[in-house]
Amino acid sequence: MTKNILLLFISIFIINCKSEKNKSNFTISTWTSAGASFDKDKWEKKISYYDSLGIKEILVGGAPNVLKKIIPIASKKNIKVHGWMWTVNRPGDTIANKNPDWYAVNRNGQNSLEYRAYVNYYQWLSPFHPDARNHIINNAKKLMEVEGLASVHLDYVRYPDVILGDDLQPKYNIVQDTELPEYDYDYHPIALEKFEEIFNKNPLKMRNPHLSTEWRQFRLNAITSLVNEIVEIAHSKNKKVTAAVFPFPEMSRQMVRQAWNDWNLDSAYPMLYQNFYRENINWIGFATKQGVSDVDFPIYSGLYAGALRNAEDFEKAINISKINGASGISIFTADGLNDEQKSVLVSLKAENR
């Protein structure tokens, strides 16, 4: 009897320890921008602000030389810095702009430099063009050289949205109840040639190429191989690679041709912006759970602060992410949080002490 009671107490102790460990390991992070110039006073204030909210990781878009200067400031507060990189979408890339043949091509034969789907900054390189791939990989390598960087954080590592979220379509006066040719990429000549070598058919001559599972998978594989090549190089340099991705792999495949469950990432940050899809907060939990079940690396639920303006919604989104297996959350963006949202993070920080 005494032995059984002792075993029961030991079991309860182990469960409590695991619970406390999981709670303390739940990481709060945010995306933020640094740009091409560095302001020490600005960053000291930003880092102190993040620290006051319990934010322990920041995903920073900025030049490598700027990131190098931010890292020592962040390290004083035990905040990790990731290098946020626009990967395949390269607006204003002066090197790429000189090479129009580097760009992805839609089903109408227009490349992404000529025809910019939805917005002007949509300028997508083709993962099939070897020079475009090398250019992307070289951009990642520059970040890998930054000492102390927590990871190379890939974003826009996909094709243009073939289907927009339900809430976004009216903003562009579009109804996408099928895959329209002007938004269906990548019909790059190199892609078409390689596909025809394998399958003896040209997707442009198919009656409904967007319904071909082989053609879809062929394009998915091009992005996957690009990501995994970057990961392999990074790991050889003892660097990590993370990525901002669409909500969960099956949805990502359909909307943007992104099969991130096939990527060899160190962690992923699915952007669970429920309002874009006219979904409720419970959907965040569903998407988190699906992502966690589909991969064997940590998931950090990306939350859109603008759609979670009151404390109750914000807290629910955080808790439902945690319950469904997320290792943390990432906020887009903590720079504009209101007082209610800040109070939620301050309380969470106190709980995790």
C-alpha cells in the first residue's frame, strides 16, 4: 500500500514538472523590421519594450550589417534575433531586375516582373531558373555569416497566391472559385521543359493543367528542394533555418503551392491570421494542431494582432495555440499592441517566471 502511494506521488510530481517545463518553454516572439540603417537608441528602446512584455525572440527584417548591431543589444535581455528574409518574392531586387528571365511565369505566359499579381511588390523569382536559385541561396548565405543569429528565417518562400483568403478577394474585386490563369504560376520555360522530359506532355497543352496532380507536385518539389538546399548549407555552418508559412500544409499546398511538411526546417511559424479566411479563433487551434501533427519540428503559431484587439480574444488565441501543441506564438506585430494586449503578455510573463 505504502509503495503504491509513493509511486502515485512520484507520478504526480513528474507530471507537474513536465507541465511547468512546458509552460516556461512557451516562447513569445514577434516579427519586426529594421531596414537598411541602424539607430542604437531606437533599438535599445525596442528591446526594452519587448523584454517588458516577455518577448524572447524577434524575427527581424534587415540588412546583415544591421542585424549584427542589434544582436548584442538583444543579448543583454536574453532575446534571440532571427534574420527575416524575403526569399522568392524579391521586390526591388536590383540584381534580379536586370534578368527578367529569372522570374516565375503564369499560365497566361506573363512573368512576375511584367504582371504583378494583386500588388506591385509581388515580384516572384522562379525556383526552376538556376541563376535565380543561386541568387536566393546567396542571399541566405549572407545571413548565415551573421554571428549570433538564431536562424535564417525564410518568408515568401512559395508561389504567388493562386487563391486568396475569402476576406481578401473583395479587396481586389476578385472572385476565385477556381484557379485563374493569371494567378497560377510557375509555367517558366525551364519548368515546362523539365516536366515534359519526364511525362512527355506540356502542361500548357493540357485541357486543365491546374487539375494535374503531377504538375502541382512538380512545382511543389521545386520550392521544397530550394528550401532544403538552404537548410543543408545552413546546417553545415551550424546555423538554423526557420520559416513563416501558410496555416497548415494541406491549405498551403492549395493556396500558394507550399508543402512545408516536406521541408527540413528547425521550426515553422504558420501565419494563422483567422480574419483573412473569415474564421473564428477556434480555427487557430485547429490549424495549430494540424501543423503540429504534420511535422516533427516545433510550431510557433503566428497571430495577427490587428484581429485580436481585445484582451479576451488575444488571450484565447494564445491559450488555444498552447493547448494544441504550439511551442510558442509569434505576433504580427508587437510594435503596435494596445494596452489590453500588452496586459495579457505582461500577465503571461509573470506566470512563466
